[in-house]
Amino acid sequence: MPSKLSAAGDRRATTSSGGLFGEFFASKKSSTFDKNSLLDGRARRLFDLTRRACDAGVYPYQLPLEGRSGPWIEAEGRRMLMLSSYDYLGLIGDERVDAAAIEAVRKYGTGTGGVRLLTGTIDLHHQMESELAAFKGTSAAITFSSGYLANLAAVTSVLSPMDCVVLDSLAHRSLAEACKLAGVTVRRYAHNDCASLRHELESGPPSGRTMIVADGDFDGRRHLHLAGVDRHQEGIRVLFAGGRVPRHVRHRIDRARHR
Ligand SMILES: Cc1ncc(COP(=O)(O)O)c(C=O)c1O
């Protein structure tokens, strides 16, 4: 594809912080009020850093794609290798997925006109969730429109302020904010460090229940074993949030639930 934009300066026009917020903060145009007073010091530093990254041509966010995503994408009139998407299964562009999406739009339109709780649930949601539950080996599943919301729900719906979360120090921000919302005590362990996890589990004050929250691909059984934690230990309940839950662990969790 021929390059629409050749000079670096032109290229920056679409990605610079000047482009963000309609150039509101970057433009030198005077306004009737002091627009910088809208930003606190931290935000001003962030905008400044963003602008410098844009000037250096290394600002990686909000790059508008000019076609479908995949291993290769078109952006700013150039073909680029995509190294940061989450299309791990390579299903973008899969003919079956495209065909199903087109059929769904024909049948249901492009929106439900409401949130899931009110008028926004369609039979496809239920179908997807029961298939996910069968795949995960659970009695039910629920999907969310973003990872952030899923994390908020997972923590706040299970825990109360009497409880404690032992949190990986590099866990996604949404998990830390979920803990705040749940009002739980938070103890942080060093990223993926089983000795540190063990230390936090052993040295914390008594709490109602303890949830260990890890980020990314986490083999719960292995980590607990490495941390020297007996998962049958009284007071420690483990919710395996990722991957398939091993059958014998699932039985223990179900039994604990019904006690
Ligand atoms: C581990 C993890 N949790 C949560 C999120 C938030 O997901 P979303 O951007 O869909 O809200 C992300 C997104 O990058 C993530 O990587």
C-alpha cells in the first residue's frame, strides 16, 4: 500500500498527543481560561511525557488501524507487524467467526439498546455462557464486556471487608481497584515469587477469608505447593480463576460452598 504520509512530522499528526482530546491540551491556541488549571501536576507531567514521546515518534498508543487486525496491520499508510494485540488464537479474520458475526448482525442488529441486566441479554449470551461453563467444567459462567469489569466483579462479589487479598505486586490495576472497592485488607507479594507469597500468607493478621490473586497464566496448585501452602489448610480458600479447575479441586470447592 503506498504511503499516504511520508514525513515524520506528517506521521505524528495522527498519533501525537496533540491529536488526543482534539489537540485541546497540546495546542498553543489561547483560550478564555487557563486550560492547564484543569490538570493537576501529575497529569501535566504525563501529558508532557506523552508529547515528548510523540515528538520522538515512539508513542505507541491509540494508533488508528486502517483495516482489520491480525499478525499484520495497516496504519498510517504502512504495513506493520502487530506484536501487541491479544489475538492469541488468531481468530480475527477466521471465516467461521466472520460468518457468524454477520449472521448475528442480520438477526439481532448492531445493538440491544440496553445493558445486559435490563434489555441487553440475548439468547446468544446464554448459549455462549453455557458453552463456556461446559468447557471450564463449572456449573455456570458469566461474561463481561471488558477484563477490567470481570476483575472488579470477581473480587467484589466474593469478598467483604472482613476478608483479605494477597495480591501479586504486578497484578493489573483493575485487581488493585477491585480490592479497594471490596474494602478488603490487601497484602502484596513480590511478582510470581512463591517465598514472598508464603511470607504474606503466614504473617498476615487473621482475616475472614483470604483470596490469592495472581495475574496472567497461573498454575494455582503448583504455586501453592511451591509456597508450601496446604490448600486444605483451614482459613485459606482458593478460587482458581484462570484455566480449567482440576476436578478434585472443584469438588473440594463445591463441598466447601455447601458446608
Ligand atoms: C491481566 C489483565 N487484566 C485486566 C485487563 C483489563 O482488561 P480490559 O482492557 O478489557 O478492561 C487487562 C488489559 O490489558 C489485563 O491484561
